[in-house]
Amino acid sequence: MLICYVEFELVRLTMILDRIENAERYFSLHPRFKQSFEFLRRKDLSTVPDGRLEIDGERLWVNMAHWKGQGREGAQARVEAHKKHIDIHFPISGPEDIGFRTGRCKQISKPYDSVKDMEFFTDPVDEWLLLPVGWFAIFFPTEAHAPEAVHGELHKATVKILTD
């Protein structure tokens, strides 16, 4: 288990990295975490079709996707942040490289879209983590991250939890 807490320039990063078998440790952090991890533990997860799957309407949904990666420097390794959602990244086949920023992003490349709850930045990634199959990473709102920076093929689930 890794709980990373870093504070720079009044920006807080509380990313969580752990194995799926330890998910119960985090149920108390948000009322929809239990349901989220129950979905990720499905025996048939690898057969769920790509696309958006609503579990609890707009409050809890999953994006299933296959990616053909371009590596850390590829077009997909864009720094993004959300204001209303918590992300749980979970590679089904991978592994996945995810970059993250330890400081405040200052260079907006695509302004905040309130419908998609996304903002993109051109600021470079400060650190990288390798997310193996069987592990998950949780990013809380405003924590800038760059997912899908994989070499080769990646099949993953990204759980989106509305913070309310």
C-alpha cells in the first residue's frame, strides 16, 4: 500500500496505490467505494464491453477501454484533472504507466469542461508510477494525472465517482 501525501504551493496530492485485495481498507473514504471495488472484482470484468457503464447513474460509472499506447511521450500522456469526480484506475491487462503532478498546474491546454468534468494542461509530469495488473490507483479531485501512457496494449477500467 502506498498513500502518497505531498503538498506543494498549497496543492495537495493524496494519491492511493494498492492491490485490489486490500480494497476494503478504503471503503470508509467514500460511500461509493465499496460498490466501485465490487465492480472491479467481477470475475467477468475482462468481458465487459468498452464504453461507459452506469452503475449508479451520474454518481458512479465506469469507462471500459482498450488503448494502444504511445508511451510516456505519446499523445495520450496528457495531464488532466477533475473537479467533481474521483478516479480509480484499474488495468485489466497492462501494466499502465500513469504520470502525475506534485505541484500546481499552470499551463492550461484545454479549459475546464463542466459537462465532462475535465481540464487539460501542458505542464510536464513530475513523477511516474507503474500500475501493474491487480493494482489500482485513486486520484482525488484536482490531482493532476496523465493516464494511458502505456507501451503496447492496455485494457483498463476507470471508475468515476461523483464527490457530491
